[in-house]
Amino acid sequence: MSRDPGVRVPTTRTLLLIRHAHSRVDPGRPPEEWSLTPRGSSEAAIVAPMLAPFGPGRLLSSPEPKAMQTAEILGRHLDLDVQIVDGLREHDRTGVPFFGTQDEFERRVKELFERPAERVSGHESAEEACRRFSAALEDILASYPDECMAFVTHGTVMSLFLGRLGAAEPLRLWHRLGMPAYAAVEWPSGRLIELAPEPAVADDG
């Protein structure tokens, strides 16, 4: 039987998910308003050449400043403009008080992953955040079906999405991710090709 010429057969390509670089912790402002530190800016520039061999044709970013600034640095090195996509933002923790210690923050994140259907911290459950992120990402991928694409985003939603694909165990991945870090994923199979650089540093997601 011949294939209907009007039906597109999915082709394998690489999807790049990039966690933003180090941001400046400011207890007086919500994490979604934090910006990169000078260290973060320098490290984003170092990661850019690691992404170049994948040949990304488009660069998209969460609207949060730390993600946009990371994307702008990557874009300058990769000669790509940055497109902002609201759905790529981090798990919605609006109104959650600043965590006084890293241990406390990690405990709350662990609860989020272990109780995915519940809103244990902020205005989204893990499942809600993952659905929102997945829908935004998959809409873009469907619009540009033949390109390698790079998405600058955040640790929690990135880990949840990769867990949904079966690429990695979400909480374990969250602990492994550095800032910045990227995951190269075969699409649409979801196979994790590469995760770099390491080791992990986790603060605001």
C-alpha cells in the first residue's frame, strides 16, 4: 500500500532543552524576577559552543529574566534570534515564601515530584506544570517539524518533561542538572542523547 502523500511521516531530530545559567538570589524578589550573575553570563557563553554541533535552527526561551538573558547570550554565539514562549516558564511558585536554606528548598521540590497531582508549593501541581510546558513545546515542534530546536527553560519543568518522555527519572535528573545545563533528546522517541555539563547546582529551578 502506498503512503498518502499528504501525510507527513515524523522524522527523527534533536531537541535541546537548556536550563538557565546561575541567577542572583534576591530574597526580596520572587525567583521569576531574578537575573543572571556575572558568573552565570560567563558560563552561558561557555555552553554555547557545546550546542553548536547540534545545529539548532531556532532558539526559544521562557519569559523569566534569567532564562531570557541566558538565551540572549546563546543567541549571540549561535547567530539566532530569541523567541519568547510563555509556556516555557518554571513551575508556578507565586506567593511561596523565600526558602531560608537549600535543604528546605530541596525538601519542597522533593514533595512536588513525589506528590505530582497535588499543589504542594505554589499555584501548579507537578502534573499541571508538565502539561502546560509540554503543550507549549509540542506546539512549537509541530510548527517547525524539520528543525533542531533549542529551548531555554528551568530545572523543574525540564525534569518533569524529560520524565514524561521516559528519558530520565525526574527527581534524580533535577539533582543532576547544573546551571547552565542542557539535555539533547532524540525526538520524537524521547531518548536522552547527552546531558552536560555537570555537576548539579540547584537553587530556584
